[in-house]
Amino acid sequence: MRVFVSEYLVGGACTGVNGPPSMRREGLAMLRAVTEDIAKLAGASVVTTLEAGLSLSSKVQTIWIEDPHQEGQAFRQLLGEVDHVLIIAPETADILAQRCRLVRASDAVSWNCSPAAIELCGDKLRLSHYLLSRGIPTPVTSLVDFTKVPHLDFGPIVLKPRDGAGSSLTFLIRTLADFLAAKKAYQYSHMSHQCLCQPYRKGRALSVGVNISLDGRQLECLPVAEQRLSDEGRFQYLGGRIPADLPEASASAIRQLVLQACRSIDGLAGFVGVDLVLSPEGIPTIIEINPRLTTSYVGYRQLFREPLPRRWLASTPSGSLVSEPPGLMTNLPIEFNTIN
């Protein structure tokens, strides 16, 4: 079983393009973690592309990339040479869905969600309408009209891009000055037409990783994780702690809500990350569903004895790799950050 893992931000597709350093660090951390885990699967070999100057485990076959054109050629060539493919990429600008379409047009088995599921989850406005129509709690979301001043009498609001990742262009709006600063940032980025508004939900920022078999039949919630976010009103992701310190009743309610949401969306597969807020009253609300590997994977993998990618193969022809739920390797909290 030859597996190609493609990470968009550090795999060569963005060589020479300045991007948020934090997202590049997260991309490299996820690539290192998941390639090491796949290499532990019986009979598996791993290949990836990587920018010069970076490093991976010696167990991973690395193709060094100098520019995006070379990366594109290597990507298409490897699709014809491998058995399985895992794409790590942001949903922004349809990047993740486009690459997953190319995988599905090849003979390789995709370890990602379907393009349709990626497009639904990546469109925050559409996802909000979808979840609310099914009775799943999530903030009411609408497009922003920057020609009008929002009413803040009922509390703060959050502005975020309809199509975005990594907390880019995300703002907590408490005052008119906050709104005008966000408006300027959106105008400068030519993204005013894609800005969304949500009511701010006060509470604890949490996330849940979900292992879903490639056929979508088996869903398995991993322990609830605490998210550390910046406190300057931009919600920058700084890392997390797994498991979160929660009463079992709260953790159980969160797991039930996450499974309800994921089961409602056809085409989710592999690793999916769900972001939530737990209100002071203990009520969970889903904020986003990330149809891809997330940085929390770096923490989750340290909790279990077996490599998590084995779970994705549960009901596929390689399903004999899985028998029982993964055993915890440690009950100690695992903490991780996006700095190292």
C-alpha cells in the first residue's frame, strides 16, 4: 500500500508565496505527524512532496520541490503511481475540493471527504443554513452589508470570511471603531462581498476530532479538546489541550451533538474536526466543521497506542487492520501549540 500525502502549504505548491507563518507551521506539523503514523501501518510506504530546507522522517520518501509548477507536475504524476492519497490543504478558494476531485478522477483511493462535503463545510454561510434546517445548534449567519452600521445593542458580533481558514480576517466587533477597522481590512483584501456576520457566543472554545471510515459508515468521536485562542479579538489558534477538563455530562452532550452533525452530512470521511463553544450554562453550539486534517491531530495521535489512520480503513478492503476501538496510551492531558 503506497500512500501519497500532499500538504499544500509546505509541499511546494506555495513556494515563493508569502503566507501566514502560523499556518505553514501547522501544515508542517500535520504533515510530519500523519506521515509518521501512516508509515507504521503494516505494508504501507509513504511518499510526499516538500520544499527544500524542511525535513521529515527518514521513513518517508520525499520529493524535493523548487517551484509550484514542479509541484503540480509531481502531484499529477504521483496520482498515477500510488494506491491511496491524503490531501492536507485549506478549503479556501476551493483548493482542497479541487485537489480531491483530481484524486477521485484517478485510480487511487481518497482518504479525504468528498468534494461535495468539503464544499458544504467550507462555505460557512451554507453550512449554517444547513445545520439550522436540521435542528442542529449553530450561530445564525448572514452576509455583511458594509454600507450599513451593525446594531451592537444586543451584544458583540463576529465577522469572518465566508470562505476562509486559520482565523484569517476574523474579528470580534464590540464597538463602531472595531467595525470600521474590520471594514478597512476587508476592503484592502477585496473580500467585502464575502464577509459574514454571526452573534458572538460567549463560552469555552472546544473542538472534537472525529474518525470516520472511508465508506462513511463508522464514526468515532475522539476526546473533547480545549482550544487556546488569542484574546485580542482575532481568535488566532494557539494550540490546545486534550482532553479538556469537563464534567462527563458536558462531554457526552458534546459528543452526541458532534455525531448528529457529522451523520447529517454525506461524504465526510477520514479525519474531521468540529469547532464548538460551550456556553456558561453548559450548552454546546457548533461553530465550524473542518472537512480535513486539523492541527489537533498532532495532539490526538499522542493519546493512542495505534496509529489513527488505521481507523479510517475500518470498513474498506483493508478493514482487517481494525478490530477494537483505539486504546488510550495515556490518561495524562496532552498539550500542544502552533509555535514550535
